[in-house]
Amino acid sequence: MDTINLEELNFEAALRALEEVVDKLSNSANDLDEMLKLYAQGVQYLKHCQAKLGEAEAKIKILSEELPGKNSGDE
């Protein structure tokens, strides 16, 4: 299996790769060693996606706090 540089992947690419891993794991034709490698790779993609979502959430929170009227109690 090729080594993947997760840092170079954006969220969408990592999500597509994770979906491909899930599809391959669903195929019972894989041997146990291959399935374990795929599972480990899937975990890495999942963690990367979660980190990207966390970064996006933090940015949205910061930007939302800068909205006019945010601190005035008007909602």
C-alpha cells in the first residue's frame, strides 16, 4: 500500500479516500492482513477529516464572534 501524505489532502479528498477504504473493507475478498492495513488507513483518514472539521468549526466560531450585533444580545 502506498504511503499517503495526509497533510496534502483537503477534507473532500480525504473523505473520498475514506469512502474508498470503507468500500474495500466491505468486500470480503480481502485477506485479513490487507483488511487490517485498510482499517488502519481508514482510521488515519477519519482522524484527518475530524481535524479539518475542527479547524473549520474554530474558524466559523471566530468569524461569528466578529459579526456586528453579536455582543449586543440581539438574535
